[in-house]
Amino acid sequence: MGSVYVVNKGVSKPIVFKGLKAQYIAYLAVGLVVLLIAFAVLYICGLGLWVILPLVLGLGTALFFGVFKLSARFGEHGLMKFWAHRSLPGHLVLRSRSLFVGLASKGGKHGR
């Protein structure tokens, strides 16, 4: 009898948790930790709970809706592609052709 091997078919799939894909889980976790630290700092500074709780709950709700909206809109790699596309220049300005004039003659396979 030969050996039976189990193939893990989910190796290349992204991590998904409650509809959040890939890095959005980390974004939500970091945002919640920041809100927890902000709550502690504001409480230690002496701000009243009637001010802190609505502020933290409102920001937490906005964080949840924002991260879920980003996850649904962009998917696993779409947000990084969106940022990369925004950082591309709209056009290039060349004031001289000297950069391109010698390219073909400097050892390229189409040199003169």
C-alpha cells in the first residue's frame, strides 16, 4: 500500500475573518489598540467618562465601518495598487534630449 498525502488546498488563499481580507485585519487591530491607548490617556488626564466614552465609541464605529468599506472596495491588494497609482507622475518634463541621444550607441544591441 502506498502512502496517502493530504494536500492543503488553502495555501495561497488570503486570510479572511468576518469579511475582512488580508491586511485589513491588521489595520482594524492597530486602530483598536490606538483607541484603547487614547481612552487610557484621556482618562488619566482627568477627562470625564461622559466625554470619553461617546468619543471612543464614535471613533471605534467609524473605524469599523471605514475598514470594512476599504476591504470591500479594494480587496486584498487593491489599496496598495491604488496608492501606487496615485504616486505616479502625471507627466514627465524633459528639457533636453542628451539623456537619450547616446543610448543606442553605448553598447546596446541596436548600436550604430
